[in-house]
Amino acid sequence: KEMVRIGDNSDYEVNRKWRHLRAVGEDLASGRKDVLAGLAHINGNHWVLIVADFRRKKLAVGDTNGGTPDSVLMAVLDWYINTHSGDQLTFQKLVTTRQNDTVSCGPLSFNAIAHHCDPVGFPLIKKDQVREGRIKFLHMIVDAHLNKVRTFTAITYE
């Protein structure tokens, strides 16, 4: 809902909130970067993964529910790619672990992106180990945060 209206670049080209997406698009179009990978939140309650590989001319989308790609998401991706490069990317479906609950789409999608980029270092979470995979994912986030935080300052109130 927050993305620009498809086909209307006027706000996208000038609004500061899109600055980072514009910069990434320019990097992809110029060849400074080859791949855009990330998660997209769709329907207000579900995460799916996206990998756009400009060198290989492939757009891959994965859904841990096993569904077909969301039509609005695909239209926005098509608009974004066309706005920055004009390239036609071939669609492919990304392999993911199929979720067996209503809360694991985020960690499983992140795991599938990591697996796509480094299959040996990040194997897909096994379907019978989704709960453990969610806990491991949370542990990775906490570790990354703690490694970034150098000092904690206590605030006292008198």
C-alpha cells in the first residue's frame, strides 16, 4: 500500500522516503550491483521472498505457503525493474521450506534467501524443525544486535 501507484513515477522520483530504493535501482541499472534480495510483506500478514538477479536476468519469488506470487507484488516488481533498467527478467519460483503454521513465514523466507545465496552455508530448514529454526533465527538476530552494540548505558532516575 505504501508503494507508489504503478505507472506514476512523479512521487517516486522526488519523495525522500523512496531515496534508498531509487539508489538501489540506480546501482542495479548501472551494474554496480547485480542482485536485489529481500522480503516483501503482502496482504497485511505474510512475508514472501524476492531475488532479482540482473546479471542472469531472473526474478525469483518464493512463498512458504506454496502459493502463486501475489499479483500486486509482481506488478510493483515489474514497474520497479522497468523504471530502472527496462530489462525483462525471466520468472522462476524459489524453493522454500513449506510452513506448517501461521507464524513462520518471516524466518523461513529469510532462510530461503540465505540458502539461495549460499546453499552450503545455509541449508533450508527441515519441515519438521521449523520451531527450532525460528528460535535459531531469533538467536541470530539477537547476536547480530549485540555485536553492533558496544556499550549499554544505564539511566538512573532520582
